Amino acid sequence: MNASPGQGPVTRRHVDSAESTHAARQHWDDSADEYQHDHGRFLGDADFCWGPEGLRESQAQLLAPVHGRRVLEIGGGAAQCSRWLLAQGARPLALDISMRQLQHSRRIDHAHGVHVPVTQADATALPIADSCIDIVCSAFGAIPFVADSAAVMREIARVLRPGGRFAFSVTHPVRWMFLDDEGDPGLHVVASYFDRRPYVEQTEGVATYMEQHRTLGDRVREIVAADLILDDVVEPTWPEEHLQTWGGWSALRGELMPGTAIFVGHLA
């Protein structure tokens, strides 16, 4: 995920909100079919997976209890997590910026004879009334791909009821010091942890994919500034029996460094 500045196909540079939103929508519309084909079995049609380490909400219980709760999933993709929440008795709504991802949600619903409410939306402007959600969750959805993740934290605080819980997972910030490589090259520091410029893939200078970098401290400050209370930061370990790779996530790297950070908290 690291690159040198420039106007080539991969770079590190500032991306504003308009360019970020356009790139995210276009990328996930274009890549949704491939993503679901490559990762759908690992994610499960109706399972809640927090990240490439394979930690499931059924094990972690970061959101519990969910039965009867109104749950908002941000950046839900094909709504696999929300489908699991529905099976646990929750009342989920999944949002995603990509219409193609939501079409995959309908396909999976049809195959299983269920219906998960979904809608297309930008995470920085949630189409939800104030103080009406019990739980907000996001598993690698939206938050790493928006230019203003602090705005997402404010939106989470706005829609949560008092005492409502939130949890979201992102690429662990330490990974930004390393190449996004599953093998030995991915074990060597190549960039500063404090270089906050986003990773950008582009064509003729126009972003086609981007992922933002925030340090652990940045994430905490954005949460606190939104008047949310941070209860825990979970760093899943890589299970010994887990032999699959997912991009730069692998057993080799997972034994040595965290790959995922899950931020858990509540609204006072």
C-alpha cells in the first residue's frame, strides 16, 4: 500500500472528499463481482467477519446483545454481516456507496430466502434520523475510504441512541509502514508511520482507488471529538490453522504484526 509521490498509476497524495467519494463508488461498482467471487466463501453469506484474520462476531461478542436491537451497518458491501445479525434477531439496515455491492446483497438474499434492508448512501451523510440506532458497526467498510473519517464519527454519534454501541474495523495503522505484500518484502519498513497521505491508484492523475491512513492516535482523537466513548481497541491475532491469504494479510505477517484494528465504544 506504500508508494512514492507522482502522477503514475500508484502514489501517495492528498485526496479531497469529492475525489474520494467518486473513486470509492466507481471502484466498488467495478470490482464488486471479483470481490464477492474471491472472498465471498471466506466471509460467508450470513456471517459477521471482522477482518482477514477470520475473527467472527459470534466469537468476539463486541456488539452483544443484538437481539431486538436496531443495527446500522456502514459500508456493508453485500450485507453478509447484516444477514448474520438478522438471524440473531436484530433489526439491521446495511448501507453502502456501491450499487453493485447492494445488488449482490439482493442476489444472496434471494438464494437464502431472506430480506435484509439495504440502501445506497455516503457514510459521511447517513440518511438516518437522530438518536434512533442501538448499534452501529462496520467491518472494513467505508471508514478507510473516506477523506473525512472524522465526519463519519460525528454521524455515528448523531444516529446512536444514548448508551448505543459502535464498533468498526480498519487496516491496523502500523501496516502503513510496510509494503502490502504477503511475503518477506512485506516485513521490511519502507515508509514513515506518520506519513498520513493516502494510498492512491490513479489513471492520468485521477484517483480510481484510495485508502486513507490514520494513526492509532488519530482514530482515538476522531472518536473522542465526536463525543463517543472508546471502550476497547481489539487487535486480532492470526490463528495457527488459518492458511489463507488476503492481499497483504498472511500467516507469515500475522505472526509478527497486527493486521486489523477494531475500535469499540458507546455513546454516553
